[in-house]
Amino acid sequence: MTVKRVLTCIAMAATLGMGSAAADQPFETEIEARQGQFKLLAFNLGPLVGMARGDIEYDADTAQASADNIAAIASLQQDRLWPAGSDSESVSGTRALPEIWEDTDDVMAKFEDLRQAALAMQEAAGTGLDGVRGQLRTLGGACSSCHDAYRESQ
């Protein structure tokens, strides 16, 4: 599935859910959209991790497509996905800690680090397994830096 199709599907799903979501819980649409974004990141990261671990054979086209999707998703505008009051202590269904809104500059800096790591993976993914392995630690570290500070553990 192309990045354009994925992003179109996300937009359609968010648009269709807006009416009923607002009635169910405050910020339900925003929370579902940001969680969908992270699920898509994880979904596209899966083949790269599998290749790096040797669980699946390296395939340049699959690696490049996954990295292209990750870069596109990490480049999405974030401001509407993080309204104040959409944290785990204010509403159910999210693991976002309230600390996110105490230091949004740090959160957005970490998201920029993720975007930069995703762009680096995009450059390396199709070049070979060493390229994937070389960038995977940076990309994973960018994810972890935000999760460790701003997401409830399961």
C-alpha cells in the first residue's frame, strides 16, 4: 500500500469518526488518530526489525517501502493530535502522561528526532541489510526516548 493510500485511509477514518467520537469522550478522535499513527509506525517498523534480526530475509523493496512509510508518518503535523487534556489522567484509552503538556517543547524535539531518524532510515533501507541495521538503533532510540519519558508503561 502506498503512503498516499495509507494517509488517505487515516484521514477518511478520522473524518468518519468525528461525529460519534465527540459525543463519546472528549478528544476521542485525536487520541485515535495519534494512536493510529503510532500503530502504522510499528507496523512498518516490523519488517525492518525482522530483517535486522534475521527472522525474515532482507528485501530491498520491502525495506525501502517500510522506511518510506515511516518517514512519511513521522513527518505528519502533530499539533492537532495532542490537545491538552487528552492524557491518561484526564481520559481513558490513552497512555500519554500529563507531563507531555508540561514540556511540549521537549516532546516536539523528541518527535523531530524521530523524524530525522526516519529520514536517515529512508536513505539507508534500500542499500542493504547493514544500512537497516545501522539505522535501526537510532530509530528505536528516538521512539524509546519519548516513550520512556511520556508514556505510561503497560
